[in-house]
Amino acid sequence: MSYLDRIRAELAAVAAARRERGVRAALPAGSIDFASNDYLGLARDPRVVAALRNSDVVGSGGSRLLGGAHAEHAGLERALAEWTGRERARLFSSGYLAAIGAIAALASCAGVAYSDELVHACIIDGLRLTKIERRIVPHATVPDRSSDPRPALFVTESAFGMDGSLAPLSALVARLREDDVLLVDEAHALGVSGRSGSGYAAIFRDPRVVVIGTLSKALGAAGGFVAGPAEVIDLLTSTARTFIFDTAPPPAIAAAAARALTIARSAEGDELRARLRGLANRVRRELRGLGYDVRGDEGPIVPLVLGSEDAALALARGLEERGVYAPAIRPPSVPAGTCRLRLTLRANHTDAELDILLRALASRADLVASD
């Protein structure tokens, strides 16, 4: 049997489990997108697009430590550090690589890692790469470590991207020992929650709290960053392989993200967040009234948990036929038996678009209840 025969057998098993995936060339023509993480609707904002187009260079030219150093990177890092309430920040070309780089650096200072069972794959992969002892913590709980004196690395999302739930950050910070560190992934909170959209961790002006963020969601751009004490950023700069050996983000993208950040931190940003909260609250309220299993109580992520792969795929197909794009979410993105649609609201969704979504889901509510 050739390796391709073995791959075909593996693909057949994936298909039999209803977990096959494909990449679309584009979203369905004319459909309303309820899958994008562009929470504030800034990806198409003319001011953000203009900042991108005004750049005089496309690629960065190399890593930041070689030919890829540009003023746009440094300026954005200063703004991100100030926004998140941290001393300094360092850009990475993606949030995934930022998480892996941060975990590798911080794991060297800890004897054990505690991670929430629902953390993103980037955190899981980062911890696996370090070989540090990892203890998985039941979702949104504080681990009991009374019998373990080792310094610990705690890792969690603040707002969980597939569940819409929140981490108990106050309780986690309160339980930190002097030699512990808490790494908080704020990917789905920045721009959306906290003062000026600064996320849930910004209120903790504690050097033991380090933040991972992304530019690809509420800021509508691309890339990621780590923000924390100067010493942490210095360690990342000198040791994080995902920074040292990776080409720096395009300066034009950094300029666009900086413009989006200015909007997100302004009074206009407050208005966008208020609009977003209202839309999400309406969707949650009405879908719960229809009998859907809606998870999460705040934020733009509204998960409809359906259980099986078939149920999630059927509902997604039914919505697409009605002009609504909300793809099925299946393992490994979520635990087995919790397949769902992950509706994401944007501040630039119109009331009419929400009406279409809710009518489409109302028309399918009886089918979901029977599954």
C-alpha cells in the first residue's frame, strides 16, 4: 500500500465522521456573512483601507532582526502596549505564532502549565512544543494546586472564541503566586470589551499578566502580538523562533491596523461597541425564545449548539439556501458531541440583515428541536 493509499483511507475516515472540510473560492454570492471575526466592521472602513494603500512598500523585506524593520511596526507596538495596559509589545505575523512564541519563552520560567480545556489550538500546540508538564483545567475554573509548589504558567482565553464564555480572570489573578505567570489570549475581546475596547486583562496592572492579541479580528487587519513587561518582550525578541525566523508583517498592514486601533479607541469605537452589544443581545434573546441552545452571555459570538455533525451541517445548508452564511463548526474545533453554528455579529450588520437571519432560524427551529 502506497502512502497515497493510506492518505485516501484517512480521508475516507474523515468523510465518514462528517468532518471533511473544503476551501471556498469565495463566500456564497449574495449571502449575508455571519462567520467573519471583523467585529467592528473595520476591515472595509475607507480610512483603514486608505492607510493600507498609502504605504510605499508591500512586503517587509525580511525578519525584524534583519531587513524587515520599519517604523510602522514600532509605532503600532507602542500603541498596542498602551492600549492593553502593558509596558511593551512585540508584533508577530499571526496570532498563532505570537502564542507559540510567548508560551515557549514563558514555559522556561515555570515548572508546570495549567490550561483551560477549551483554549485555542495555538495554545495547545505551543504547550506541546515546550514539553512542559501540562495540566488541563475544567473550563472556566481555577485549578487546585495547593500541593504543588512549582512556579506555574497559567494559560487561558479571556473570551472563548468558539463558546462565547468568559474566563474567571479576577479569580485567577487573585490566586497567582509571586513566581507564577498568567498568559491571557485576548483575541476575541480586544476591540470589543473593556474600556476603549482594551480587553478584559487591561484592568490588571500586574507584571505577572501577559497578553496575546491579534490584529485580524476587531481591528480588521492581520498579525498578532504579545504585550507584557519589558523583560518578557526582550526574551521573546532574543529567543522566540516564531519571531526570529519569520518574515515581519507587511508595513502596510501595520499602518492599517494602527488606523483601525485609533478608531477602536475613540468615541466612535464606543458607539460601535454599543451597537454590537445591542445586536448580539437581540440575537441571543430571540434565539433562546425559539428554543435553541445558545451559549455565552455577552460579546459578539453567539454559538448555537446542535450536537451532531449531521445536525450542524443540515442547519448550515438550510441557512445558506435562505441567503445566510454560517458554516457548521465540528471537531477538532469543538469537542465531540457539541457541533454548532458559531454566529458572529458585526457592528455594521443592519437590522434588516438580522431580521433575515432570525427568520431563517425560526423556519428551522422545529427541525432542530426534533434532532
